[in-house]
Amino acid sequence: MVETMADSGAVKLKAGANVSTALTSAQYTQLINQAESYVNLLTRINYTDTYSGLNDDKKKILEEAVSCHAATAAINYDMSGYTSRQEVLNMLNLLWARLVEAIKLLKGKDQQAFVSEA
């Protein structure tokens, strides 16, 4: 599969400078595809299929959700590069909070209509 709503660069940025360098491009694609499916399921809208028709600015909330979800998986893959367990916990908590907020917004009927309009 291909990356639709986010790319590996966005995931790496959110996972931080100490994210494992052992993750391959194929593994990042897998994490992103899983995150896209997660967002589609939670919002009950298949944004993967309609993404190319969305306004560029409106795509950013989807990128936010997908990259946050994928970044948590990238961090969990190998935490040994981070300076402390507290650093990891802070990063995971921040990413999770941002993901939850993005999903909350995307589930709102007014926001769904706004994102879907041209």
C-alpha cells in the first residue's frame, strides 16, 4: 500500500530525534496505513478514498491524526534511543492527546461537512 494521509517524514518529526533508525521505509508505510485505517474506522468516513479531492488545508487535520498515531507506534518499536522513560511517556502522552483531539474534531458533524466540502 501507499502512504496517503501522512508521510514518514511527518511521523519521524513527531517521534523525535531519538526514534529508532532501524525502522525501514516499508515499516513506516505499514504504520501509516494502520493509522489511516484507524482514523477511517473511528470517523466512519473512508478518507483514504476521498483524500485527493480534499482541500490542502483541510488535509492537515488528517495528517495530524495519522502521524500522531503512527509516531506512537514508531516510539514503541524501540525506546532505547530516548534519554529516559519519562521522555518517552511525555512524548506518548502528548501524541495520544493530540490524536484524541483530532479524532474528536473529525467525528463532529459540522467538522465532517467542513472537511468534505471543496
